[in-house]
Amino acid sequence: MSYDISLHLTVDTGGPEPLEVCVADIGNYTVNVARMWTDALGHRLSDFADRNAGDSHPALAAAVAKLLADPDRYRAMEPSNGWGDYEGAVAYLARLRDACLVHPKAQIYISC
């Protein structure tokens, strides 16, 4: 299982229905590192689903900083099966953080 995250904007084009546009594809990463993210965020990563990107950025920035400040703590949480690691977990969360900064009006979509 994995997280697949993207940011979307809804655009009123004047047509009968609004257009949904993907403005950032964060990609996909294994849920095996979810314990790291939960510890750094104080809640599950999936809790960001359907939230505003700009409102989510501060919490994501703080979590990335927490992960970077204590790598030994988080490396100890790496899954024993080898699916996912500290570096990948940090990089994935940092991509989401950066996309939220660039697209603050977007909505976060998460599928697991």
C-alpha cells in the first residue's frame, strides 16, 4: 500500500461544470514509513486529505524540520522489510510542503 498525493484547483471556466486541474503531483510513497510522518506531524498524513494547501503548509514545514533535526530517531523507525526509508520519507513530505507553498489555494488529494 502507498500514499498517492496531488494538489488540485477547481476552475470556473463558465461552462456547466467547473474544471479540476492537477497543479502538483507529489507522487507515490509507501505507507511503511507512516510511523515517521505520524510522529513528526502529531497526526496521520492522511488527515491532510481535502485540506487547503496554504493552511497545511506550516504544519508540513514543522514536520519536515522535526524529521531533519533528529535523523537517528526517525531512522530507527525504518521498516524492517526495506520498503521505504528515512531519506525517502523526508523527501516525500518535503515535496508536499514545497508544493503547498507554491500552490496555496489548491486542495490536497490523498489516496491510500
